[in-house]
Amino acid sequence: MPISKPVKVLAVLACAVATGTLIALVLHKRQKVISKRAKCKFILQKYSKCSFVVALPPSTTKAVSQSRPVRVPIRKEVREPTSYANFHDCVIQHVSLDLFVDLSRKVLSGSVTLIVQVKKAGVVKLILDTNSIAVTSVTVNKISVPYSFGPPHEVFGSALAIELPEDCRSGDFNVDIQYETAPGEKCSALQWLPPEQTAGKDHPFVFTQCQAIHCRSLLPCQDAPCVKFTYDARIRVPVPLVALMSAMQTGIKTDDQSTVFSFKQDVPMSSYLVALAVGNLESRDIGPRSRVWSEPSVVDFAAYEFAETEKFLGAAEDICGEYVWGRYDLLMLPPSFPYGGMENPCLTFVTPTLLAGDRSLANVVAHEVAHSWSGNLVTNATWSDFWMNEGFTVFIERKIIERVYGIKAAGLKSALGWTHLQDAICHFGHLHEFTKLHIDMNDVDPDDSFSSVPYEKGCAFLTYLQDLVGGASQFEPFLKAHVLRFQYGTVSWDQWKLFFEQYFIEHDVSEEKLATIDWDAWIHSPGMPPVKPSVDTQLYDATVMAVESWLEKGSCKMEDNWNSDQKVVFLDQLIEKFTQPGFKMDASLLHKIDERYQFSKTKNSEIIFNWCTLCIRAHHEDVFELTVKFLVDQGRMKFVRPLFRDLFKCSENGKAVALGTFNKYKSQYHAIAQKMIARDLNV
């Protein structure tokens, strides 16, 4: 096969020779390898029908590759309206943190050193994102320099402008910033828990949540997903507490008063993935590259619940390729953690609401595992394309579920996801900007746009595309090619569209078939997707039939072997009935259903949430006590926000319960959850 664009070919080869990089040429049509080296990681760069594969040295099973992955430049078209940073002029390459965790004052204090590369010769300032950070000094290449803060914005914080000496306006330079985070709740990335809010009640606990734009309250940085950097850290904490981060631990030094934990992350990642947790923590191994961390009183429960993690990792590698992050550990956080999970590299954060006692909710870990490729390794270039993070992740998660639990289980998850998508779009309104895949983020708080839409509408789009090109056997090799092409970097929807079309034209999908894709309707139109993908609905259909039987006959004999997802679908279907004009549900029927299924006594948080929702919408106020207990026991936004909203709208009694509960217990919620619930309740 003739090689096109010979000048570019020679340039790439010359660059590879100069840098000592290994090169392999792969011909797409026949997948014939002209030259290859075993056990290499690849970054794919497309040149017509011939691809250049830039290969990195192999890594060991114990650690990430010793050589830093190839840097992927930020496309000049990328704009991030949520960030002040001038990353097109100069961009952070590496971050070094040296911090003391001051539990008494509830601050982190110390320094951050940034290795910065100049992209635009002659740049006079480095502009960073900050939010309520107190800076005491700034040096550039060890020379003290002037700096200033821009006006503060309630959501986006303040720009930190650092003047650059003349000899630092090309090449690389180091910036050292001495700083301190805002105390307590004023730092939106940190939640400080007193001992009484932990499981053990003996020691305080602190953890971070940086997604989407809260890292700027943790450290001065370029807080945009397109900026990916490596990092190392030294974290000093009081004895006997343990510090964990989204990185590989490299050392521990202890004296009588404190312990210094050292970390290193060699894989470039975005700022929202910086994570820190400090508490009275123990661990249990649950696999060859995984352990679970938690407080001593719950760590064994967590180890049992997440024992299948290695199965998820193995299935994900089969779908996406090699896992490059070294370890995959989990940290079970206190109940106030606002999300089901957070995909921090090397250390996924998970909520204790997953502790059902029967592993029925542990498949949430499959979603976080999938993020190791989609989101962490291949990252959405801007928050406008958040669906390229979560939509891809849900799509891969469903494939993991199919491999581990079977096609019927995956189909049920998809059907349940479609219902959640309908609920989210109904909440926003069918014409709302946040129901699009590509969102206009100008003057928008990313937290406000968070919903099931990027997850489920994005997954639906990928499922539609998979069906169009010939099914999983054709699409799964493309997924691996997608990872190889964009790994260690970022991707926007239009860039990915070109790659998708080129790949499948080269793999014998006709241009006429590809031309039938209505990209504008999928990406830019609000509301439900233009096409509902077909999935296995056998379990879902059986559940729908059971709902109709209960409503018509007051009983059903078909559900003895239901799994927890089917019970959630059952409740979802009953909840959905309340969208029909005039639908009512008698309290006696609710009592009868609860007697049969014991929904009000289950440990499964998804079932409790749906049961409370159903009863509130049926104006069955007997459930208020259970609902308040559930709202107080955990702070996961997926549960607390809708329940507070439903209580508020239910009745005057419900409104009083909602406002009273929030005002009394709001300090237990994470700052992000507090902000969003307050908006929901108009307080």
C-alpha cells in the first residue's frame, strides 16, 4: 500500500530518531504490522490509510511506566469559559505539592511548585485559576516576582496573574507558590468532618472533591480539563491518621507527632482528578492490583462488597486495552460524600450507600473502572463535551456488565438508564440547554448542568452508532483505536467525529451509511435522543407486566426471583405512572406492596430512594419519617436532591419537613450538595 504525505512521514520518523522513540507502521486494511515491539503502549496518529504508532517503553505490573508518556498538545481551537488560565500561552507540565493538613484550623498550608512550558514566545504573565486561596509569596526560577488577583467571581473564583521575568518567556520555568486554602467550608474542594460524623467517632476526616472546577480552591492551577499534568506530593498529617491520593504511594516517614506520606503520579491527568483523603484508615486486599480502604469498623464490609473488582478490571481491559495506572484501589468515604463514586486515578472514591450487604450495588464500581480509559486517559477537552467523559463511560460500563453478568443484566441497566434520562429531561424541560450533549458553558457553573443527560444520552448515541456500523464486533475494535488515538490527551466532539468517520470508511462502512447520521440532532438538539437504541428488554418487560398486574389485580405471582435492579425498575414504573393525568395510588396498595417486598426495610439505597419517592408522590405521608432518616444518614446528591425537591412540592407538611430537615442537618452535607439543595429549595 503506498504511503501518502511523505513529507510528514519523514518528519515523524526524523523526530522519532532524534528522541529515541520506537516506531511501528500499521496498515489498517489488513492490520499487517510492518515493524513492532512487544509489550508497548501506543499513541496513534493518523496519516491517510497508514498510521504512525508512537510507542512508549513497557511498564511493569507493579508501577506505571518509568518514562513519562508522550505529551499531547492542546488544540488551538480549545476554549474553556470556566477557566481564567492562559494555557495557550504557557501550560503546566508537572505539579509538586508539599502540604500540611491542619485539622484544628481546617486548612491545607504549604507550597505548590509548577513546571511550566511556554507555548507562545514573549508571554509576560502566567494566569492561574484560584478560589479563596491565600498566597503569601511567588517565585519564578527562585526569583521573587509581582502577582495580583483579579476580581472574585462566586463560581469561577479569581485569576492569579504572575509576572514573568524576561528570561522566562521562552522554554520551561518553575513557579513556587506559598499558600493556604480557605478555612473549613469556604474551600469548596474540601470537606472537614469532626469525629462524630465518621464511622469510628474517634478521629476527624477530610477529603476532596475537585470535579468539576473545585481544584482551584485546593491549589493554584490551570483548572481546565484540557490541561493534563503529572504530579508528586508530600502530605504531612497528625499521627495516627493516614493520607491517600490519586497517585502511587512512594514513601512514609513518621515521627512522634506526624507522618509524611509521599506520592507520585506519572500519567498526565486533568486537575479535577487531583484527590486527597485523610482519616483513620485501614485496608484489605481484594485483588492482585486492588485493595479497599475505609475506617476500621466498615473496612471488612467494604472488602466483601467490592470483591469482584478484578473481574471488572479484566473485562474493561478486554474492551479498552491495557490498564496504565498501576493500582486500582477504592476508598469508602463517610456518608456525606456527594457522589456514588469518583474516578480518581489509582484511588476511586465510593459512597457507603453502596454497602447493601449482598453486592447488589457493587456494579457501580464497573462505571468507575471504565473511567480509567474514558475520562481519565482520554479526557473531554472542555466541560461543554462532558458527555464524551460520561457517555463513553456508561457505554463501556454496560459492556463490562454484559461480560460479567450477562446480556439480560446489561439490557436491564440500559432500560433503567433510559427512564433516568426521561426524568432528567422532564426536570430541565425538553428545550433546555442542559438536555443537549454539547452544552454552551458560557457563564455556567458546571455543577448546575450535572444530570443523567450526558451519561444516558451519550450512551444512547454510542449504542446507535454501534448498531449502525454493524454491532459490537465492529465497534469494539474502534473503541480500542479511539483510546490509542487520544490517550494521554483530550478530545472534542468535532475532532472525534472526523476520527470516527475516517476509521469506519477504512473499515468498509459505506460513506452513504455514515451520511445518515444526524450529528446535529444528536449533539446540538435538546430533549430526548432522535433514536431509541434497541437493547435486550426481557427482564424489563417482565417487570412492566408485574406493575400492570399489581395495579389491575392488587397482586402478582411473577416476581419471586427478581434481582435488585428489577425491583428498582418496578418502583420506577410505578413512579412514572404519576406523570399520567389523574393517576392516584391508594395507601392500602402501597402497604400491600411493602408487605410483599419489604422495601421500607431494605439496605439497598437505590430501592429505599425509589420507595420514598413513590410514597411521597402518592402523598403517603407515613413515609416522611423514613425519608428524613435516609436524608440524614447519607449525602449522595443522586438521592438527597430529588427527595428534597419532592418533599418541597408534595404538600405544606412536606415543604415544612424539607426546609426543617435541611436547615437542621445541612452542615453534614458536602459544600457542593449544600449549594445545590439550597437552590432546589429556593433558600
